Amino acid sequence: MPRRLLINAACLTLPLLSDALSLTGLLKRSRNRARGRRVLEDFSTPWQLDIRKGSTGVLYAEEAGAQKPVNWAFLSCGRVAHDYANALRCVDGAKPYVVATRSADDLPRAEAFRDRHGFEKAVGTYSEALLDPNVDVVYLSSLHSARVEHVTAILECGKHCVVEKPLACNGADGRRLVELARSKNVFMMEGMWTRCFPAVEHARRLINDGTIGAVTAVISDFGFDAADSGVYPTDMNDPSTGDPIYFSKLGGSALLWAGPYPIAAGLLPFGATEPRSVAAAGVVDPTGVDLSCGLTLSYAAPGGVPVPQKAGTCPPRGATVSLYTAIDAESAETTTYIGQKGRITVLPPAHCPTKLRVELKGKGRGNARVTEFEFPFPEPKRPFAPVPGGGEDDVFFYPNSHGFAYEAAAVTRCLNAGLTECPQYTLDETLRALSLVDAARKAMSEPNSES
């Protein structure tokens, strides 16, 4: 039986980011610590919740008191926005300030959202929210197809922002948005909240510490059945007859809705490094969207920390990454990092996990010391709001949305530290992910191609 450890986030050390620390400095310090740190063997010792200077984890009252409160503006008030607003209740220092809809006709929806989640204001246009001088950061969860328009408007107003996945629908648009954010010197993050979960932070910590040696493979999947919450279109030329996920002109497809998660999981040991090769195959619907896609990457060098080689053993020559995503069927949803000395498995649901399994290799085959970790969610500061039309106990639309609190706390710390990127998921990684989406689409349109 595996050892099971319950990690209480409230007991862990959460050091603050210093204003003097730049993103480059953070990453450099993290790499240097990883090279020199002893391999962790005592899994019972509580770890610092964040290996990158405390920029994730939940803010607690005594810590938040030392930081400037952050006023949040929400552009859109749909299902994901509801879940994110609920999660803010776990983060001291995060203030729901204003919620906006695209037009005055939808103002009643914004007002209902305001009342449900305790925002100070509701307005009928995005521009009104963006021109408000009291807004510190914008959370955007509008349709994928409108991302370029909306993110551009946010950045041109000089506002920091968290943009739900994907940042853009292709690499070219993503690059333009990143260039604009950097030119404006404002914080921007694609909302890869997975990277901020304690389970994923600890997986990264173990990889960087060399606990499983050189990472030679990553296997990750995330597939769901879109019919669970939407309908297939009756008219492929009329988006009003079906869910947006099935229409390419609305930013639909497996690669853009579910794909960002396994792609980000696959990149974790390698960052924004360009793969040596990319291959993909998938199923494309008559609507033009990909319903499923298998993506394989190869890297010239392994991830993690190689261990000294014993005589007669083959040194690590590189790494492969196998990814699967779908919107036509539900997959197991795990991520496994395979190393010379063992395996780390992020347990389901891997895109918003609370559990982690570490298997350290013993002598011979099939002998491993197994330890499992569980990371409970933090308690809200005030009761969660129920979902519209749901029961009293129905507070989130999607699994483990409670964990948006980790991302919101990360953003709060980054803004207080003067960072313009989140170390957990940099803009270069976002661009690398979008380049893989582009490559997969090309491979599916040209079945014999390989990048």
C-alpha cells in the first residue's frame, strides 16, 4: 500500500515576493537551487507551497495585510466567471470590484452577477470598466474568437490582465498580444491555473530537485464529452443552433478548449524550449473543428536533473512527450512524468488536481516505493454563491473550480512584486503552446506532414 500524506496548505511557509525580484531573477534562482539541492527523500516534511518565491498558494489575512489589495474587473459573466468569482472568496486582498457585459442590453445580467458575488459595480460596456482608474487587473473569459479584440483593448488601456485559455486562436495572434503587453509593461497571464495548484507545484519541485532523475517521457491526456454541457449543431452554418465549441469561427475545437491543459503539462519539464520534432494526428468534424488530437513531441535533451550513470547503462539521450485531447469522449485525465529514478503521476482530474503519486524505483523491475499526497482546498472567507438555477450545494459549474483561488493569489503576489509575467506559466510558454496547436492543425490538414 502507498504511503498517503495529507498536506494542509495553511501549515506551509508562504514567503512573499520582493519588489526587487525580477522574473529573470526568479527563474535563475529557481534553476540554481535545483542544480544544487539534495534529492528529497523525506516526503513527510512540509514543503514551501511554491518553489518560485511564494507566487502561488492562498493568501492568508496576515500576509495579505502586507500587500496592496487588488481590485478585479470581470469582462463577461458566464459560467467560468461565476466559478472564478466564487474562488476569489478564498483570497484575502482580492476584491471583486466591477463586472461588465459587452452591451447595455445585457446590463441586467451584470447586475445579477454583481449582487450574487458582491462586486461593487456593474456596467454595460467593457470600455467603461477598462477606463475606471480603480481597476487593477482584468479577468477576461469571453468567446475565444473575440480574444484579440478584447485583450488588445485591455492592454491599450494599460490594464493588467488574466486571459482565459487560449490567449489567442493561433500563434501569430498570440505573438502580437505578447508583444503589445511587453511594450506596455503590464502584467499578462494566460489563465493556466493548473500550474498554480499545489500538486503541480510539488511535481515541479520534485522534477527540479532530481528526485526522479532525468525526465525522459511525459504522458498527459484531457478529453471530455462536449455533449455533457452543450449541443451539437443542427445547422453547421448557423452558430446559434449549437455550442460554440463546434464552430471554428468561434474558436471551437479540442485543441483550443481542452488541448491547452495536456500541452502545458507536457511543457512543464522543458519550458519554452523548442521541440526537436512535432507530429500529430486527429479527427476533424464536418464543422471544421478537431474533435480529438494526438500530439507527439521529441526533445534533444531530457528534462529534470540527470543522475550519475552506472557503468553499463545508457545515458539519457532526450525525451518524448505524448499528449491527447478530445471533446467527443472523456479520458482518464492523468499526467505522468517518467524519469530514470521513478515516476510522478498527477492524479485525475489532472488539469485541476488535488492528488499526486510519487513512485521511486527500487532494484529490478516492478519494485517501487510509492507515496501519495493530497492537498485540500482552502476554506472561503465567506460562503460560496450557488450557481444560478442550481441547488444550495451547487456552487461551481466545473470540477475543482475552487482551485482558481491559487491562480488569483499568484496574480496578487505578482502584481505586488511588480512582475509582468507569472513565473508558473510564462508568456514564452504560452507562445510555445500556441505554436504546437498550429503545428497539430497543419499535420491534421496534411496527414503526412511532420514539423
